[in-house]
Amino acid sequence: MVDVELVENGDETTARAVLRVDDGRPVEGRHGRAIRAPHDENLPQVGDRVAVARALRHLSDTLLAEASSTMSGLEHRDVILTH
């Protein structure tokens, strides 16, 4: 299960995405962030989507890096998963 937490503070939205895996260890990427420019229309849902998308992308990158590391150890060679 992936938990996503949103925090809005003025023109800035931050999202945190955490994967809860079977072994109980949470996997988390960096936080996603969106900042509304002063000339942009105030549409909080857009900032939410951007922040969540960035948090999920970071989580995805973290998962691919962990899988690459595990596979490299098992296969005794470099394995690089990019997508």
C-alpha cells in the first residue's frame, strides 16, 4: 500500500509518498514539492497533483535503485533498472 500525505502552506504544497511493504519496512523517496508562482491562478488541486506526482516519481526511482542493488548482488554484476 502507498500512503500519500499532503501539506499545504500558503503557495507551497508538499507531498510524501511511502510504500508499506510486507516485511514492515517503509520505503520512502524524497518529498514532492509544488510552489505557485505569484502570477499563477490559485488552483490548489494543481499544486496537489504536481506535488504528489513528484513524490511518487521519487518513490519509483528509490524502488528501482533498491531492486537494481538487490539484483546486482544476486547476479554478481551491475544491474541498472531505469524504467
